[in-house]
Amino acid sequence: MADLRDYQTRTAQVQAGAVIDEGLRSYMLKVYNLMAVGLAITGVAAYMTFALAFGEGGLTAFGQAIYVSPLKWLVMFAPLGMVMFLSFRIQSMSVAAAQGAFWVYAGLMGLSLSSIFVIYTGQSIVQTFFVTAASFGALSLYGYTTKRDLSAMGSFMVMGLFGILIASVVNIFLQSGALQFAISVVGVLVFAGLTAWDTQKIKESYYEGDGADMAGRKAIMGALQLYLDFINLFLFLLRFLGNNRN
């Protein structure tokens, strides 16, 4: 009888583990799918904005509005306001509303990032995107599969992120090429580390007992974190790999 009970216990544990594994795979797939859709919206919005901003004679009226007029500040800071709104309000929002807010944020980010098409050639932007995608995939896979606790590394990367922000503000006044290069190098390293750490945190945040709404909101926040890691990694890599139009 004892052997039978042990067998039944082990079988139940294996079945429970299988349920958790399947649930975790489904959860992570949802996170990556949401992130991918967000990136697609950003890419389309950025290119469409660029296409509408430039005509045969140069900047169109729309281009003048978003790149030259005071409206450019709204275009620049709107994504920041939206991401703060989503971060603070997501727990009180429905899943549909939170997902819609994420799509709006991705579109605003595309509007803000459309200027990269003015600075860099389209070919170099596409090449950098694929380099970023390959790097992001490898780093996220590492964060998902590693047994090592990445919390200490993540805390160090957050400190590095604050350092980047401070140095970037200082360089607005200094306009130092050497400092800009250093910021770009550190930026690539910081967001590479954050990609792995955030993936591990998102994986660990999964709980099989969560209801559909809670799991949905967690997936959206996880997608937002990875989206931000990808976008920032892409922008820092673009400074190295991008070819200026001039």
C-alpha cells in the first residue's frame, strides 16, 4: 500500500509539473506575441509618419508640425506619459483596455521614432533591426533557461541605466562625441543585461493560480518590459551600425 501511495504521489507531482510547464509556455508565448505586435505597430507607425512628413519638395505641412513646430515636444514626450499612465493604472484597468493602451503607446513610440529614417538609411535600419532581434532572442532565451539568479546583475544594470540617463543629460550641454560613444557602449551592455533579467522576472511572475484577468495584465506588463528592452537595445546598436544619410 505504501508503494502504491508513493507511486500515486509521484504521478500527481509529475502531472502538476506538466500543467505548470504547459501554462508557463502559454503565458510566455502570449508575452512574446504581445511584444511582437507592439514592435510591428511601432515600425509601421514610424515609417508611415516619415512617409507623410516628406514630399518631393522636402518637409510637408505635417512634417513641419511634428519635426519643427513646438508640437515636436508633444511628439517626443507623449510616449513617456503613456507608459507612465499604463504602468500606474494597469491594475485597475480591464485586460482589453490595458492592451489597447499598449497599442496606443506603441503607435506613439513609432511617431516619436520616425526621425531615425531622417538620420539613417533604410537599409542600415533594417540590418540593425535583425541584429537586434537575433541578440534579443539569444539574451531572452538565456534569461528563460538559466538556473542562475540574475537579481544581482539586474540591480547593477538598473544602476547603469540611471548612469546613462544622467550622462545623457550632461552631454546635452557638453556635446562630447567621446562621451556619446561611451554612453552608447554602456547602453548596449545595460539593455542586454536587462533583457535577460526581465525575461527571468517575467517567467518567475507566472502563477498557475492566477485568474484570466490577472494573467492577462501580467502578460501585458511583461510584454511592455521586453518591448522597452528591445527598442532601447535597437537604438543604441543603431548608433554603431547605422549609416547616416549624409
